Amino acid sequence: MVGGGIGAFIGDVHRKAAALDGEIELVCGAFSSNPERSKKSGRQLYLPEERIYETYEQMFEAESRLPEGERMDLVSVVTPNHMHFPPAKMALEKGFHVVCDKPMTVTLEEAKKLQKLVNDTGQLFALTHNYTGYPMVKQARQMIADGSLGTIRKVVAEYPQGWLSSQLEGEGNKQASWRTDPKKAGPAGAMGDIGTHAENLAEYVTGLQISELCADLGHVVPGRQLDDDGNILLRFEGGARGVLHASQISIGEENNLKLFVYGDRAGLEWRQEEPNTLLLKHPDRPTDIYRTGVDHEYLTESALAHTRIPSGHPEGFIEAFANIYRNVALTLRSRLEGKQPDPIHNDFPDVDDGVRGMAFLETVISSGGSDKKWTPFRSV
Amino acid sequence: MVGGGIGAFIGDVHRKAAALDGEIELVCGAFSSNPERSKKSGRQLYLPEERIYETYEQMFEAESRLPEGERMDLVSVVTPNHMHFPPAKMALEKGFHVVCDKPMTVTLEEAKKLQKLVNDTGQLFALTHNYTGYPMVKQARQMIADGSLGTIRKVVAEYPQGWLSSQLEGEGNKQASWRTDPKKAGPAGAMGDIGTHAENLAEYVTGLQISELCADLGHVVPGRQLDDDGNILLRFEGGARGVLHASQISIGEENNLKLFVYGDRAGLEWRQEEPNTLLLKHPDRPTDIYRTGVDHEYLTESALAHTRIPSGHPEGFIEAFANIYRNVALTLRSRLEGKQPDPIHNDFPDVDDGVRGMAFLETVISSGGSDKKWTPFRSV
Amino acid sequence: MVGGGIGAFIGDVHRKAAALDGEIELVCGAFSSNPERSKKSGRQLYLPEERIYETYEQMFEAESRLPEGERMDLVSVVTPNHMHFPPAKMALEKGFHVVCDKPMTVTLEEAKKLQKLVNDTGQLFALTHNYTGYPMVKQARQMIADGSLGTIRKVVAEYPQGWLSSQLEGEGNKQASWRTDPKKAGPAGAMGDIGTHAENLAEYVTGLQISELCADLGHVVPGRQLDDDGNILLRFEGGARGVLHASQISIGEENNLKLFVYGDRAGLEWRQEEPNTLLLKHPDRPTDIYRTGVDHEYLTESALAHTRIPSGHPEGFIEAFANIYRNVALTLRSRLEGKQPDPIHNDFPDVDDGVRGMAFLETVISSGGSDKKWTPFRSV
Amino acid sequence: MVGGGIGAFIGDVHRKAAALDGEIELVCGAFSSNPERSKKSGRQLYLPEERIYETYEQMFEAESRLPEGERMDLVSVVTPNHMHFPPAKMALEKGFHVVCDKPMTVTLEEAKKLQKLVNDTGQLFALTHNYTGYPMVKQARQMIADGSLGTIRKVVAEYPQGWLSSQLEGEGNKQASWRTDPKKAGPAGAMGDIGTHAENLAEYVTGLQISELCADLGHVVPGRQLDDDGNILLRFEGGARGVLHASQISIGEENNLKLFVYGDRAGLEWRQEEPNTLLLKHPDRPTDIYRTGVDHEYLTESALAHTRIPSGHPEGFIEAFANIYRNVALTLRSRLEGKQPDPIHNDFPDVDDGVRGMAFLETVISSGGSDKKWTPFRSV
């Protein structure tokens, strides 16, 4: 693991997610740019001294010299945004598979370099757009692919948070500080931190790509350098219209990611804060409440494969995150055993989603500064 | 009453709303452009033959010749949009007070003529943007006016319906037919029918006016002449940003009007389908669930004045509609008694809201056809 | 109308409910045991002086002397419980039809006298167990009658309120005072006021009668003479088991009447505070959300006949109450026109429900005082 | 680990729960009464051959011979009910700490033997009444202990499930088979499987013990030997009344454990299927929505200590289960380090809860067969 030292939110989530299913073991790490903190963190995680590294460069060096079977197979990059690219690049070059946090990089150019590297090396690369790991998101995607909703006409993706409603970054809040600092977060604030999740979710579930958009970005909290609120009109290939709004100044909201998709046959609604429920809305009969649970045989194969326990036993954020790690682990195992990966598990956000995410950010920022209504969204 | 013959949805709602509190009595009507249907409708309503009129012109004539106290005081115009202006204008000219359905007219020009007429005659004119009659909407408006939310930063108004997802107007559905016919509905479809409600609600609750907007209108169902879907970016005076989307092709949705307002101190959420609940969201303490009920002394004076029964006894759409009629009746009574109207009841959408609604429609349509991102929204 | 003077909660609800659909007109009343208050109340209701009576005896006398067509047809008895029997009895004897509030009387003996009188005179008698007027309750009853739930196995009826959690009757609260006074409320407190609603609802929806029960009644608030909390085990004819608990000391609860019914094929859930939704729960497919609305053709004929407006336009407590008045009015009209009443409208709680309610109260009180587990529940 | 071989539901949950926080490592196991299955299961879990045992006796023997630091510290007993007592007893005798699934044993006598053994040996013993591991349950318990609800007056604990609505045990369903077989499940069915959870939750949250009860047990599904439905009236020490009903034939219900507690100052509501929300209901102000989240500083220290991630990132069943394992691990570590255990983590269901659970079952069964209304509930 690169990053994720003591007190880091997302690093800890990555560790729990990787540990949950017993398929992945944490064997080494460089947990901080500060060698002391890295050591301290590693010890707290019960790692042997010799595999707690002071820098990720050192770690890649040392691990690649270990005999196969002993060395780490997979590295998780869980640093702030600006430090995703360097270790991810080096990991791929050194022959390690990579799980990287989002947004993948801070520029589209970096993103495309990683894309090329992944294509050239053929290594696994997973990007933790973790919300696509939820069983009901798999269910939604499959139902749309199967035509249950008919032709998609409208998509509404909403991601209100309120935790940056005040100038937390000025109060020494670690999470807030780097996310609002262009040098660490990159060119986008809320759009990069959560807007890309909403974009990725909308495209993953509908199977449609956004073709053009019109963005209004706000820098609402006085003194904030990066966007903390954004409202976007969407046009999808094939003609569907949509709205995406994401905000970190929607005061009093927690992590209220919502998705509404309307076709010409049915509509659906999903809310991340109650992730085990999916509503399927019909024009002529009662709305169906789809619910997670290994006992719900009416669910699609993929939804069931990403569920662990019977219905009514809620699975949450960590389980969804773990689904990405488990899919990577199972896909990796198939490869190592020379087997064809199971498509149901070979299903996690990858380097192409990362490129698309960075293209989204550049498009949104360009649209935000433009007087033209529509800005085309292309990732190639 | 003008319009609202047998089988008309909204005419019947107006009658029930007017009857609910025993302050208004239906004494006469011209219920249809078809004299036969008008007669038939009047009889079903137990009106005396002589006060069931064949045309509204005839009604205004005859009623104005009746001695005061016997003649009607107030006329309700509940015809399709294109027939709002003529009877409303004549009623005002003949000295009757008017309750008119929305949108007020089919052009901004007509709207301004009514505005001038109301200002000149001093008669009462109410526009049934009925959603502002809900107690929790009064509560929300008052809390914002009192500063409970602080400075408003973001407003999201959503109005998804699904009933026009298919080409109902081709299947002889009366409600669908006139609403999708430019000659009867005017220049706007979904925007006129429900978009204006969302605009009126957002401005009424926040006390802020939209200063510019960016609209993407859709004519989604094949063969439909008017918009049936619209997504709009909003900018408010004072700098708040917002999103308004309204749709009649959000399949499976019923009448799911929702309002979210975020300030720098707190946020609120209200949903018309569960109108007796209002959420107040705080950055640092649990969300409050405000609920209607005459026993809830924590509610504002205005919310209590628009509630009839104790908490847990749901009040609905008709009660909210009736609040507008009751406010008109009580305000009218005060005038007749030469008293100062109670500001709590002298609170209903009026001719200025109607002008603003028509300006909104013209702005939205113009923005929808424009390549420029922002179109200013002015009603004067 | 008998009772329901200024400030009375339920009298006002009766008037609004009767007025809503324009089928019933308030023509006279004796609104209070205090002649002054009766006069004052009548005037506020715009009644002619000569038809505002000082006593109900006087009213029945005077009205029965009026020519048919002018005299009132139907009397509403909305007094405190102990004053239901005398005016109801006299009304029936004088040839008037009756709508009476619940519980019907204060003793089973009185109830049976009214039952005999109704059977002998053949007049209409309706008891306002208003919750059975909700469209979704009609839907639930019909689905069970149609076998959609299969054989009923378990019934849970819950009616928590919190408004009597403190000794309001000691603080001059009019509603609290008579409801907690054995001389006015009769032998039961919460059980009479709301427990009978839960019993009536459970039996109406399931079509099953409770055959025996085991009650634990509480007099929780110090100084209270009547029960304010009750928990009851139920056995139904045919073997279904159940639980009924009703309380007025469930602090913080509003009017949270809930019904859960489980058969061997499906289960259902209904909550009065969100009355337009009914959940149908299946063992092997997603739960269905049934919703009121004249446009929902999937609803039963009876549910549709008790709905006024399209889906998503909430109908509430008053509309449900009005369904009982409208059913009485339409049934009465059929009779007056010598027609067979429409069974869909000839569906309202009647004198037999009233007898059953009083038998329920006597059974519950007897069980509450007994060491035996089961007490049989018989109404004949 | 004892039990929990391939395909076992609860054993897998135990493993994930133990793994989640990286405090506990699975080092050995006897996963099945069938040596082959045990081996196979162990290999799937990546255990070394020599520590996959054929029997638990063999495991305790071998492990106790290993040097400290290498041998297992803690054993999880996750077998069917009738096989809890023998391995738990032996583990304690051999000096291992124990985590045992519930119900603790099949007789009160066995339970008391374990209780004595724990008291004599001073070893840690945790019983996985996992629902008490939820942060909002900790919050509720603390608020009641702090007097926020005042004196408790009424408690309603409901646990409807529907999965045994049909005769699954006849269809080779492994979970259903042992749970409905008196030889494996013990004397109680639904009451043992979930009724004890409801009893434990009610007593844990309120801090009150049930003093007497009146039970009506049903054997609803034809051919079923054990209870599958139970409705119980409760009396608590101090005079509070309550209702507990638990069922596995409430068709269409998933795992709908709910708790309602009403005091003389406030009330609360918690639902396991949406476990991150706790409602605090007041007589005179809006209901508060308490929500989990490490960022919610308004939560009690204990609720925060049992939460991992920020608000709006749902934590579920496995996280609650993991809270019990983490508390055991942290308490054990404190002991090993000779420190005073942190009372916030030294908080998990123990052998006394297990004794109380068995006493509850014997009391419920005895009451179910009795004509007397009340049966005293004593665990000593």
C-alpha cells in the first residue's frame, strides 16, 4: 500500500475492504511521505519491520527483488490525487498490478500515459469508483442492459454533500486541506472528489456515454480556490438528456448520492445512503422494491455475486468497496491459474474509466468558463 | 365558475377546495363551451336552472344585474390555458374578483394586461399555484425569511411526472390532449403545466428571484409539439445557484415535486408527495423532522394558520388548494367589512406571480433555442 | 348536527368531510349543551337563526315538523361519548338517519338498543370509524377477500399516540378532559378512543373476527382514571394470531396507526400517516408499492371509487372521513330514488360495528382485570 | 473456529467480522463434523494443512500444546445450537477465550454450567447477540442511561421474518433444517433463533430486565415441530409494559427487527434494516434524526467508538458483528498487556446474557403452555 497512514480515511477503508473476504493480505507498505509516520503506521498494522518502507520507490525496489509468491502482487495507491500518478506509473513499470484511488491523476495527459502503460504491460489496473461495487448498482446496470427500462430518455445524478459548507481547510482539517488545495487535489474540487463518481455511476449504469455538457461551477465558500458546487446539463449519445449536480456545500447532507434513470418502458431510483434498495417504476403497475440478499433469487446473477448475506442484513459502503477488491483478486487469481476470468468478477472500474474521469473534469472546467451552452465531452 | 364541467379534473378540485371550509358557496357557473354540457354539469351540482349559464359572457351580464349580496362575489376560471385570459379580463371589468388557474395566460403580453387591470380596478386576483398553500411550504418560507438557513447558496427544484411518457394525446385522453396542443396550452408544455409551479415554489420559499437561466428543453415523445421535459440551470439574485428540472416523461413518477434549499447555516427538504413533513438539516446536529399539526406549537404562526387538524392526521392536495381559497375568502371578507386583511391570510399567488410565470416561460423557451449559456430572466 | 360547537375538533372534521363532495349541506344544528354557545356556533356557520337550536330535543321536534324536502334528512352526532346514545336514539325514533361518532355508546347494553332500533326502523346508521374510508384500506380488504394473501396467519395492529403522555386533563385541555373522564368517555380511555379503531380496522381489512384476547391495560400517567395504554394478544376465528397495541402515552408519536397482515401467500403493510401507500410483500419477488390515484387502473374498483384525484396528489384524513359521508349520502339517495344502493358505496361502518366495538371494550376491560390468559370475545 | 464449513451462513459472517479490522487472524479450525469437509473448508481459507483439524477436541489438544504466541488465543463456536455447549465448555477448560453464537446452549442448565466455568476460569466469553454492536444501538442505550428519555414506560420489540413461511426444511434447505429440528435447535424455534435477539436488544438498550411475561406461541406451518411465531406481553422491573413479537412466518419480511422505547420525556425508534438512523421523538419539538458517522460529534463516545467511517457511508450487519469481535480483541489485548480494559470496548454480550437468553426461552415456552396470564421471568 502506498499512503494511508494513521488517520487517513480512505486508506483505512481500502485495508478493511481488502481484508473483508480473506482473499487479500496486507504484506507491506509505504504509508506516508514521512518515514517516521510510515514506520509507525506499519507497526500499528502488525507488519514486519522489514516490509514497512520509507518510500514507495524503496518498496517497489525491494519487493520486486523478492521471490515470486513472497513478493506483493498488487499495490494500492491511496495517496492524495497529485500523488496517484508517480507511484502508479512506477508500480506498473515494475510489474505490479495496481488498485488506485480516484480521480486517477491530476491531468488528462497523465491519465493517458497510465492508459498506455496498462495496455502495453497488460497488468491489472483498478480504479476505486467504489459505488459501482454495490449489488443494486449491478442490478440496475443489468436491467438496463436487458432492456427492462427500454430506451433511456433521462438521467438525473445527484451528489450533495455538506461537509465543506464552512472553511474547514482553514481549521486544520486534514481531509479538507488537501481536497481544496490545487497543488494536491488537481484542477477540480468537488467535481474531482465526487462529481467523477456521479459521472462514472451514470455511465456505468446506463451503458451510455455523455456526449456534451453545460456546466455551472461555483466557488461558494469565501477563500476557496477550487469548485465546491457544480450543476451540469447533460446530453448522452443516443439523445438522452440529463442533469448532474454535485456539491460539498449542500449543508446538512451527508453523502447523498442518488441516481434516477428513465426509459420509455420503466424508470429506476437508487440512493447510496440506503444502498440495498432499488426502485423499479412502471407506467401501469406498482413500483417494485428490489432488495439485496443472497436469498432473493429474482436478482440478476451479478447482483447476487456481489452480495454476501441474506436479505434484511444490510451491506454497506465497505462491502461495496470490498466487491472491487474481491473482483480484482478473483480476476488476478484466474490469470495466475491461467484461467479465463469470470466476466461477473472481471467487472471493476479500470484505467479507461480513469481517463474518462479526467476528460470529464477538463470538459467540465472548460464548460464552466465558457459562454457557449454546450461543450463536447470526448475522452479520445 | 367558468369551465370545470363534468369530467374535468381541476374544476372539480377547485369546487372541493372552495367547499371544504364552508366559507365559499358555489352559486352559479358556465361550465362548458358546450351549452348542453354546461347545463348538465350545473344540474349535477344542484344549481338552480336560472344560474346555470350557457356562456361566461351571459353569466357576467346576468350576475352583475343581480342585487349585491345575491350576485356572485368571486369567479373561478378553470378552463384550459388559452381560455384563461378572456373570462378573467371580462370578470375584472365587470367588477368580480377572480381566482384563475395557472399558467395565467398564454402570452406575457396578456399577463401584463391582466396585471394592469387588477392594479387599476383594485379587485382581488388569485392564481392557483396551489403548492404554496401547503403548511410546510409556509413553514419553509418563514424559516428562510427568519434567517434559520442563513444566506441561501443553492436551490434544487425537481418536478418529475411520468404520465405523458407515451402519446396519450393520441388515445383520446382529454387531459393530455389540450395540454399538448399549442392552440390550447400555449407555447409551453411541461414547462407551463408544472415547470411554472416549480419556479413559483422556489421563488416563494426562498424569497429570491431567478436572475438568469440556461434551459435544455426536450420534445421526447415522438410527434409531440410541445416540450415534455426540461432541465434548467438557475442563477438567483444575490448569487445563489440552482437547478430546476421538470418532466412529464419521467416514467413511473407520479407528481413528485421536491424542493431542496441550502444556506450557509442550514438546509431544508420538502416533498409534495409527503407534504406534511419538512426536513431541516444542520451541519452540527441531528436533522429535525418538522410535521404539520395544529398541536405542534413549534411551527410558525403561518404554518399553523394553514393547518386544520392535529399532527398525524394527514392533510393533502385538496387542503392545500383550499388554503388558497380560504385565504382569498378571508381577505375578501376583511375588505367587505372594511377591515385590514390579516397578512397571514392575505398570502396567495397573485397577478404578479402570473406575470412572472409567463415571463419564466418566455425566458425558458428563448434559452432553450439559444446557443448562449445564460439568458436573463426579467418580468418587468 | 348535534354537538361540534366552536373549538370542537371532531365536529369540525365532520363538517368539512360532509361538505367536501357537495353531496351534503349543513342545514341546522344544536351545537352545544350551552344554548349560548350553540347559537354562537351556528351563526359562525352561516346558519339561519331559526335553525340553530338550543337543544337536540328541540331540533328533532322542530325539524320533524318541517315539510319533507325542507327538513334535515341526516343527523350527525359528534358529542362526547356519553352523549352519543340519547340523541342517536331520539333521532332514529323521530325518523332521521344517523351518522354517529365512535365509540357508539358507553355500554354494550346501549349499543344493542341502538342496534335493535336500527333494525326495527330500517333507517341508515353510520359509525365514523373513518380509517376504513381510506382508499388503500379498501384495496387491502379487497385483496384479502380475493385471496391475494392466501389464508391469514398473523395480524399486527398498532396505534401509538403520545399526546396524553402528561396530565393534560389537569391543564384544562378540553379534548383531554372529557376523554379521560369516566363520566363522559365511558369505561375505557385509550382503548375506547383509538383501540376500537384498531380493532375495527383489523377486522374490516381481514374479514376475520377476533375470537379471544388477552389484554394488559395500563393507567400510566399518575392520577389518570382510565387506561392510557393497552397491549393485547389476539386469536382470530380460523386460527390466525395477532397483536394489538394502542397507547396515548407513546411519547412523540402523532397518530401512528399501522396494520400488518400476513397470509400464507403474501403480506401487507399500511400506515395511516402515509395513507396513500400500501405495501404488498411477496415471498419470491419484489415488494409492490400500491399507491392511490384515479389513474392507477391496477387498483380495485372500490379503491378507485374512494379516490378523487390522480396519483401523487395526496389525499388525507379528511378525504377518508368524507368517503364515509359520501357513501352514506349516495346510499341514502339510492333509497330515496327507490334504487338498489351501489354495494361499492353501501360500505361504511354501521350499528353492528358499533355493537362489536362496545363488546370489544367490555372484553378488553374484563381481560385486563383477569388472571386467565384468554377471554372470549363475543358480540352476540 | 469450530464449525462454519463451506456453505454455512453464520460461520462466514464470523470470519468476515473478525477479519474486518485487522485485529484478529484466523489461524486454525475444525470446520465440520465431517473431517473431509473440515479439510476442504480449511484449504479454501488458505490455512496450513497442519492447523486444519478433523475435530474440535483434536484442535484444542494440539493448539494447547503450541507455545504461547503461536497458539490460538480465541475460539469461535459457530455450530448449530446443540453443538455450542460441548466445544465452548472444552475451550474454556483448555484455557481458550471463547466467542459463541447464540442461543448459547439448548438448556438453561448447560448455560449455567458455562456461566460457572467462565466465572471460575476468568476467561473472556462473548455471545454474538450482534445487533447490540450497531452504533445507533449504543447511542440509544447511552441516551436512556443518561435520562434523555426519562423513566421508561413502554417498550415494543418486533422481529418479523418471513423466510420460514413455507416448509423449507422439507426441501433440503440446510439453514431451515437444523433450525426447525428440536434435536439441533433445542426446545425453541423462532424464539431461540430471533426472539432471544429481541429480548437481548430490549434489555440492553433500556437497561431494564423483563420481570414477567405472557406468551402465545404458534406452530404455524403444518408439520413444523418448533414454534415459528410468537407474541408476548412483557412487564419490566420498575413497571414498564411492553410487547415482543417475533416470527419467521411473517411472509415477505426480511429481517425487520425494530425497537420502540417510550419514556416520560422522549421516545426512540430504531430499525435494523436501516441501522444507521435512530429517531428521537419529543413531545414538544421536532423529531431528531440521529445518524452514524465519525464526523457526527453530537453522538455519544460509545456510538462514535463503534463507527468506522463518515456519515452517509452506510455501515451494515457485518460491521456491527465486527464491533463485537473488535471489542473482544481490544479487551483481550488490554488484559494481555496487563492494562485495565477500556469500558467502551469491554462492552459485548457475555455468558450472563447467554444464561438470561436460555431462561427467557424456558419462560416463554412455559408461558406458552400455561392458562395463567403471567409467568415470572427469572434467570437466577
